[in-house]
Amino acid sequence: MIELSELRDSAQKAFPADQLIPNREESWNLVAEMGWLMIEVPEEDGGLGLGADAAATILYELGRVLAGAPIIPQMLTLRAICAAQGLENRGEWIERLCGGEYVPLNVLPSAITMTTDADGTRRLSGVLPGVAEADMAGHVLICASDIYTLAPLDAPGITVTERKLWDHSRRLFDVTLDGYAVDPALVLAEGSEARAPIEQRLYSGVLLAIAADSLGGAAACLDMTVEYLKTRKQFDRALAMFQALKHRIADLKTQVVAAEALFWSRAGDAGVSVVDLGAAKALASDVYRMVVEEAIQLHGGIGLTEEHQCHLFMKRAMLNLQLGGNLDFLREQAGRAALARFAA
Amino acid sequence: MTDTTDLESLRSQVRAWLDANAPRGWRDAYKTMSHEQFAQAQRDWFQKLVEGGYAVPHWPAEWPGGGRGLAEQKVIYEELARADCPRLLLSFVSTYHAASTLFECGNDEQKARYLPAILKGETWCQGFSEPNAGSDLASLKCRAERRGDVYVVNGQKVWSTMAQYADKCLLLVRTSSEGAKQAGITFLLMDMKAKGVTVRPINQIQDDQEYCEMFLDDVEVPVSDRVGEEGAGWAVSQATLSSERGLTLMELSYRMRGALWRIAELIRKTGREGDAGVLRDFGQLVTRVDSACAIADRFLENRLMGIEGVGDASIVKNTYSRVLREYSLLGLRLGGMDEQYHSTITYGDLNTGNWMADFMNSYAWTIAGGSEEVQRNIISERMLGMQREPKGWVL
């Protein structure tokens, strides 16, 4: 059994804190070499068979350095494939993905329509938004309301368009399907009953991943801000000496540590509900927002320049608030569940 | 004993004992009582816990009910919170602060005289803060002069919890004004019935009388009741203050979680089950309460493993106290105008559903026991290494 602290140490060694947004391809190769793509894959499928907290440990560290390598979509696609017992050549796909062949999925909800030709061929049309780093991929996992299926990105009826983000550390693409003919050999699941367990794995996976990324980023951004205040001098003293600033930092630190405590208690709980993970994600991403918002203010003018790193954290934090469900949705869901739990 | 099965068996023992012995209907009873009757009810509940063997699990093994590890103490507190037992307000200083001071710094004679009496119900209060020594405790001025076998004490103390019922007092006095202000402090054990001790309960904004001020007028304290050497009181007081090791905040966090149904009930009562804004705020509060529990748990787990960083306790305290405020504010908001009509408080509880009272009570945790601002200084300066202001500024 690999200890989480060992994973953390090797991730910190591979991705040193002072190198933000490490080269995408190099980091991707490194992550694949370290075997981190197969962390959650069950041992009987050739993976490491570790829990969600092990995956979260890596994602937290990659969040600290604003890594652009798309580990999150790859882990999600692997979650889907591992749960899709009906997929042809399932073992082969798992091996290919664990080895570094990149297959993203749409992390945002899609509106895809499915039609069936006279010969039984099914065709998909519509836009798959939020496909990360699609230019690195040969295949995509289409997550639509009727079907989960893999598709080659060079197939007829598929076009890939980058949608430029404010976030510099990630790239998202729209994959447009225009009558794409489904290959039955690539279908993971069809119909709501078959889709449900996969959907569950995907949804809890994205919440866990974005929460871990947010907390790693929040911790790094707070560290960076504290260091800046310790070195920046005005009025003949370090800014860190001003109590007004100290107290703001202390409050941020308190928020970060509390959100981390909640997150790790839930990441390590195999029976955790999607609602509780969603609540942890809401808290984590909101705390990341608090930290980046204050980080720019506390850096002053330099925080508004492109050359400084503040904005990199800020933009990623704002994107994280949206991925996996926004605050309004997740909080309302948590409130509704709690209300039901305390039924009169 | 740290084995999981052992802990679970302890849990079922405690639960069975509480099923048979936990006071029922105490919330209503505490409401109609006088403050004196409340104190008596607290004494009765403490005695019952002593008999059951659950009053002082943190004491050494040679004491009845003692010798429990932190993991076991945690189980006991979780169960007390789950059974919604009254908190032990009256005996808190005796079993934690006084006991810890005596165990760590008391001499054999002091231990033999005072510790068994605590289990028989003798209660202690703390005489630390003064009107001009709050966050800056070391600047205290209450003076003690040695005359033969006694110290003669003159001065004033304030914020002494439940001092009006206390038999004994942990007293910090100044025996010297030379050198660093910490160096002239001495720690005494004072008999509250001694001549010259006047205690006046402070009327608090929520109708409670938990805190007292104390006036000491030529009070004689035998030298044999000094803990540690003369001038070593500051170090002794650190043993007093670090005594409860995070258990209280864990217990209180769990109690707050156990009281979330009050908000749910209010949402229903006011017909706002479909109000998305209210549901969001409730969802956010529930998550914040869960995070307060998670961090209190983690703090205790770290202590169990012998790892505690400077400032960790401050983070736990500031999280709990802020969430407690948020909790009472949401209750107040949902309760609306109804909460503006005065109603009788329940003594000794923080989550009563009397939302104005709960709101006012929540300040106890952002002000007492080291204010939120002092904790922020600890977090920023000692945990994160932000530079201190130069000492000795003259205004």
C-alpha cells in the first residue's frame, strides 16, 4: 500500500513549487511515467487500485503549480471505461490510456441529439463543450444524455474548435458533431440504466478533482502572497508587519485549512455521497476565489500586471468555480439534502 | 487501548450508560430555573458522571474514571454530544484547568489536598484577566505581598466564569515589578471563602450571569498554596491554559452539528422549503459546520500522533467561533420578527434556538479564551512567520 505522504513527496519532487505552468507535454509524459494515470484503476485491470484520496493527492499538487497537462479528464475517462463492463476491448483501452494515450471527455453538459438511420446506424449531432486539450487527443469520450461512446476525432462529421479561455493554464475545445455515425465497438453504455453507474463515477470524480485542484492552488497562492508581504517594504518596514494585513492573511489561512480538513475527510471516505462531495467542492472552490481575490489586492499594482503570477491563479480559480457545478447549484443541493435529512 | 474494536466497545458502553443516566428534559428545566438551581443541576450531573466513570477521562489512570487516551476521550465526548447532555460548565475549570495545573506543577501536598476534592464536587474558577489586562494578560497588576507565611493580595479580577459558585480560585498575581512583566507573576491557589474576597456576577447582554468580577481586599493566601516558585507564575499559567487540548472545540462542533435541525425546522415553519436562496444559505452553513467538525477532528488526530503545529489550535478556535456566529445569524434571519420578542434563555447551552440569545452567546467564543484577533496574530506571526511589530513603541 502506497502512503499518501509518499505520493505527495514524489509529486512535489516532480513538480517543484517554483515552476508554475510547467510545459504541458513534458508534464504529461512525466505523469504517465510515474504511473499516476492508473492510480484509481483497479488492480485486476492492471492499475494501482488506490482510492480517490490518492488521486486527489496528485491533483492537489498539480493544482499548486497550475499544471496544464490534462490529468483530470484522463482520470475521468478512465473512471468511465473501468465502470463500462460492456465496452469491447475494454482491457486494451485501459492499458492504452494508462500508458499515456490521451482521451478527453466533455467536462461540461452537452446537448446532443441522436437519430437512427434505416440501416440502424445511430448518428449524433450537437456540441460537446469543455473538451480539454483536444489537440493532444486521437479519441474523445462523448458524454451525452442518451449514450456514452468513444469516437475518433478525425472521423467524418467531427470538428474540433478551440474556445479561448481567460485561464492561461488550461485549454478547452468545443467538439462539434454533425451526423457522426456511432461505432458500436466504441460504445460504453447506452440508455439511462446502463449510464447511471458511469455517470455517478464521472460526477463524483470531477467534483473531487476540481476541489483538490482548488485547494492546491489556494495554498500555493496564499504562500506566494505571504512571501510577497514579508519582502515588500513600504514606510520603512515589511508590509507583513502591518496588523491589518496580517489579520486578512490569518483569516484566509483559517479558511483554507478548514476547507482542506473537510475535503480530505470526504476524499478518504469511499461511501461519500455526491451531494457531500459537491458541498466540499463548493467550499474549496469558493475559498480559492477568496484567496486569489485578496492576493491581487494585497500585491497591489504588481498584481495587475501580466508578468506577475497572481492572475494565473485568479483565472484558474474563477474557472474552477464553474467546473463540476457552480456554487448556487451545489449549495442549494446541499441545503435540500440537509433539509430532507432533518425531516420533521 | 487504541484498537478500533476497543473504541467501539467503549462507545457502546458509554451509550448504554447515557441511555440510563442522561438527564432528560433538561432544556426545559434549565429554562425555568434560577441561576442557583442551574448551578445545582450542574453539580448533580457532574456527580452522576463521576459515579459513571466519565467525568475525568483525561486524568491519570490512578484516578477513578481516569487513564483514558485521547482517542477514548474523543469517543466519550462524541457520545455526550450525541445524547445531547448538558455541557459541564460549572466543573470545567476544576477538571481541566485546576487539575492540569496541579498535575503538572503542583507539589504532592497540593495534589493530595485539592484533587480528590474536585471529584467530590469542589469547583474552581480562574482569576487571570483584569480590567486592564485582557489580551495583554502579562500586564496584570493584582498585587501580592509576602508577609511571613502568607501573601496579602489586593486587586481586581474579571471574566471569571461561574466564580459566584466557586470554592477555589486559580489566581495570577504580581509579586514583582522588576524586569520583564512576565517575570514578576506568581501563581496562587485562593480560597474563595477567605476574608476580603468579594464576587459580583456580571449581567450579560443575553440575561446570563456566567462571568463575574472579583475584588480582593487584603486577602491572605498561605504560601503553601503557591504553585511553583515566586515569579514562575507565567510558566505555570501556560500549563493551565493548554489543559483541554482541543476536546472542548470538538465537542462543541459536534453539538453545533447536532443542532442543525433547528434551522431545518425554522425553514419548514416559515414555509421556505422551496426558497432557493434560503436553501443555498442553509447548504453553505451545513458545509461550514461540517468543516468545523472536520478540522476539530483533524486537530485531535494530529495530537494523538503527537504532531501539533504552532497556531493549529488558533485555526480550530477561529473556525468554530465564526461558524457559530454564522449559524446564529441564519437562525435570526429566518426567525424574523418573532425573534425580536424577548424569551427566556436556556442556561449553559450555545445552540438553543433562542436566536437572539444564541447570537449574543456566540461572542463568548470570538472574545473569551484568547480573542479572535489574538488568534489571528498567532496564526500570522507564529505560524506563517509574518514579522512582528517592533516592541516598545511609545505613543
